[in-house]
Amino acid sequence: MAKISDIAKQAGVSTATVSHVLNNTRYVSQELRARVEQAARELGYRPNLVARSLRLKRTRTLGFIVSDIRSPFYSEVARAVEDQASSFGYNVIVCNSDENYTRELAYIETLISKRIDGLILAPTLGEHGFLKEVAKFWFPVLLINRRLDGSGLPCISTDNRTGAYEAITHLIRAGHRRIGAIGGLAALSTTADRLEGYQVALREAGLPIREDLIWLGRPTVEEGQRASEKLLSLESPPTALFAFSTMLTLGVLAALKSRNLRCPEDVAFVGFSDTLWCPFTDPPLTTVAQPAREVGLKACTLLLDVLHGKPLPDETYLIPPTLIHRRSCGCP
Amino acid sequence: MAKISDIAKQAGVSTATVSHVLNNTRYVSQELRARVEQAARELGYRPNLVARSLRLKRTRTLGFIVSDIRSPFYSEVARAVEDQASSFGYNVIVCNSDENYTRELAYIETLISKRIDGLILAPTLGEHGFLKEVAKFWFPVLLINRRLDGSGLPCISTDNRTGAYEAITHLIRAGHRRIGAIGGLAALSTTADRLEGYQVALREAGLPIREDLIWLGRPTVEEGQRASEKLLSLESPPTALFAFSTMLTLGVLAALKSRNLRCPEDVAFVGFSDTLWCPFTDPPLTTVAQPAREVGLKACTLLLDVLHGKPLPDETYLIPPTLIHRRSCGCP
DNA sequence: TTGAAAGCGCTAACAC
DNA sequence: GTGTTAGCGCTTTCAA
């Protein structure tokens, strides 16, 4: 664990000179430069970034808090964030909030204490007023996926409204008039936006918005299955279903299977979030593909911009998703 | 950004007292304790863990390097590691090596400089002799998933040999005598172990090991598809296929689909790594489910044990996988 | 062109 | 019971 003063001694120069050689931060003669470099090599020197961080008041470390890194969407975002961050010399600490407000808060406290340079956050439900303080006092905060209206915090997100609108419009064009919607927690902006897209599409087509065709709740496979069963048991059941997330999609598939319903012949289906598996399910799934990589890249790029002096934007950036046509929607 | 000396001033005590109150590290009278706590609250004090780390020579931060966090296996491992780490007050920096030795090396350098307390690593291919030095000089290193034979580094891994053995034995019992194997890079211990399990199962059943039924290569969907096409084009093609990874499994499915082969009627199939989607593919997939969570938990637990003073084991821990029976293997 | 030394915020040995 | 202070390893101002 050689330190700068060890190198200085061995090379017969001052610590200032060593530091300047190592960081290329002021002119040093060839002679001394060579001696310093050799000494550093001989001693197996590795700069201590902890000391450097203390001195410079920046850690080149970012925080990344999402509900669960196992989600295909968030792991893709995480990958993009890490790619971008590492290419600029930053590392990222990954945290799983599990949709738990208290856990999220605890992570934020820790990250403050660790003096991260910036935070990318998919907030849980709950009062997030304190984030304004965090952003003002500690480090820039960039939201992903979920807006926090009125917080003034910038957010990078899929254009959920448009995504849902296009999915539903597609089903309507194929002749469906009763389309069930199975969504996540109503209080999340993602759910609200997708629901809005669903409603606008119906309205524009002159179709009624039937509350009994809409189910919102916890986005798990089991709940999705239960929700599907419920909608499909209505006296005039939907001829098509639209699920807002991967877990709910799996729930729908389970329900169709357990009822021996053929898709798309008996019930058409469109999901939200494309994955590698979607082409291989029975039937291949039509989905709204979320631009996860773009969201991560944009969020991290903006964050790094701010760290390099640009002003924090207060806008929401919506990135358009893509409707991927496969068999489950029943179109040619 | 109040610091300890600010609190000391405000509370009219020494910095030592403040530190001891904050860390509960020596007796302080109720009186002073209360004054310190109030001052800390009033000033919105957050301990500076960078300074603390410099002083204590530990950061309560772990490194986690895998090829790609998007992989269902690694993201599950990451989640388990993070759960365990955070419950002990540690954070984890996640890095994606992309199977690139140079990238992996660069990350390790950075993590050394950041003075992480320990590293969990799924090594890429390449000479890893330097890891012994790292482990000796800087921090404990725990391998996951891939052994580095002769390195003396402990490894937590799926019992790949047994997993493959059981899958193949299952197919043999169902009457298959020509079973194709589609695996990843030959130099990886995971590939070698799974191949060994495949071979041992055949040998025990008195079946020949035909080299033309074995394909090893880059584990991508495209390569998996190409490999399947090749095996299925043999004059006496395999009646069952065994794929070593998720990507290769998707490739097999693509090949079966493009050739209009029914599974399991025309070709039976077993994959490695279970995912949420496996019950919903066409047909539902029989797979060897990897104990990803257990691997992550065990790795992190061992690492934390070492950090708390226990000696680093030099063993390899193999965690048994589970064969999950679904339709694709063609058994009742 | 280079060096001496202060100071980033914290802990803890030592002194009282 | 509490306080003084050195020092963790680095950067950078100031001086020469």
C-alpha cells in the first residue's frame, strides 16, 4: 500500500511533484517524471481514491436505486447506465428498494453519507418532497420511469401514454370493441399514463370506457392471473386484453392456459415490455417494447452533463416505445 | 455540509465527544449526549463516510463484476448479493465485463483504487494469476459461477456437472439414444462441467459419445440456432437436444420453429437455467434451474465472514440445481 | 521548475 | 467523563 510520500522518497522529489506527474497537472521535467514513474511502478502504487475523494469532494460514484434489478427493464437500464458511467470514469452503486419507501430512504441516507456525485432513481410510492432538498443540498437527482409531478425533478421515461395508445388503437383496428386493461398500482405515473393512453384510444374510436374492463393492482403473476380470470368471467367478456407489465403478462398467459383459451383466436393480447422470450411464447407476443437502453443512456448522460457544469433541466424526457407485432394480437 | 467540528462548536463539546456519541463508542453523559444529538439534528448533519473510510481503511463497499447484469442468472445473483450486503451495512458497485478480459482488468484496477473491502467476480477467459496477488494484497476475492483451477481462490457455483448429468439421464430414461449438446465456450469451467455431466450420463448408460453431436461456441441466440440447424441436419440427427444456457436455448427454439419441428414429438429438449418465461414457451421448457439466489447469498455471506475475521476458505462450494419437468422433454 | 505545508472530515490514542 | 491532537493519503496554494 505505497502512498505518494513513499514514491516521493524513493524518487527523491516532493509529494507535490509526484501528484503532478501522476495527474499530469503541471509541468514536470522529463528527468523527474521518469524517476517518479519508475518509483510508482516499482512500489506497485495504486492511487487511493478515498483520500482523493475527501480532498476533492467528489467520488466519481453514482447511485442507482430501482425496485428490483432482476426486472428485465431495470437490468437493461442499469446496464446502459453503467456503460455510460464507466466510459466517463464513474462507478455505480446499485440498490434495490423493493418498492419499499423506508428502504429507499435508508439507501438515500447511505448514499448521501458516501457522498455520491449523483443519483438515478425510480421512486417508490410515497411523499418525495425531501428529494428537492437532497438535490439542492447534496447531489443532482434524475428520475427514471416514474415522474414525480410538482417535484421539479427531471425524469427520463418511456412515453407510456403513446405506447398504450398505439397498442389499443392497433387492437381497435383489428375489430376489437371490448378490450380489457390489466395494470399496476394506480398511483404510479406509469400506470396512470398507460391507462390514459388506453382511454384516449377508446374515446377517439368512439368506444365506451367500461370500468369493469379495467383492473389495477399489484403487478405480480398471481394477481395478473386473478385479474384475467375476473375479466374473462364477465357476462360480456373482453375479446382482447392489454397488460401493463411483464409480470402481469405472465399472469394473463397463465389464465389463458388454465382456461384453455386460444390466443389470439379466443382472446387477443398485447403486452407492455418486450423481452427476449416474447417471440417464443405460445403464441408469440405482440408487445410495446420499452426503450430501456435509451432511458438509461439518456439519464446517465444528463446526470454526467450536470456534473460537468451544465444546468439541471427540469423537463421530462419521454422516449417513444415501439409496438412489436407478433401473433398474439391476432392481426395478419 | 456540517461536519463534526461544527456540531462540537454548537454543542460546546469536543470533536471526540461528538464522534463518540455518534458512534456509541465510549461513555458520554446524558447531558452532553443530548446536546450533541440535538446539534446534529439542527445542522442536518450527515456523517462523511469518505473521511471515515480514509481513517478506518475500509469502505463498506463491495465490488461485483459479471459479464452482463442483464443476464437473468447474474441479475438474480446480484440481487441476492445486494440484499445480503445491505443487510450488513455494505453497498455494492456493479460492473459489466462483457466477457472482455481488458475491461475486467480495468474494473479491478478501479476497485483497488476505490479501496473496496471485497470482490465477487465471475472471471472472463484469460490469465488470472494476478488475482492471487490482488487477494493477498488488497481484498478478498470470491469467484462465482466459474472456477479458476489452481488459483486457490474459493468459488461458489452451481453444481453444473450434476445438473447436466440429471438432465441427460432423464432424457435417456425417456428412450433417447442420440442426444445433442449445445454449449458455450469450451474453456469455461461451466461449459466443461456441463459437458462432463453429459458425457458421464451417456457413458453410464452404455451409450457412445459422438463428437458430431456436440457443439460448443459463443453462447448467443444466433449461434445456438446455427448449431441446432447443424445437428439436426446430420444423417442420423439427435432425437433430443440439451442446451447449456438461456441464449442457446432461445437459439434452439428458433431453429425448431424455422424447421417446423414439433417439440417434444420430433425433437425433445432440455435447457439450462430456468426463467419466469419457461412455463410459457411453446412448448413449456424442461430446464435445469440454477440456484442463482443461493449462489449470491453464499458468496456474499462468505465474503462478509472473511471481512469479519474468518479465514478465507479455499474450497469450491457447489450448490445443486433442480431439474424442472415440463413438456419439452417429452416425458409424461 | 520544484517544494513545504495546510487541510479535506474523521477516529482514537493519550492525557487529564 | 471529557478534551487535544495526530494522522489517514491526497491536492494545491503559496513561496522560492
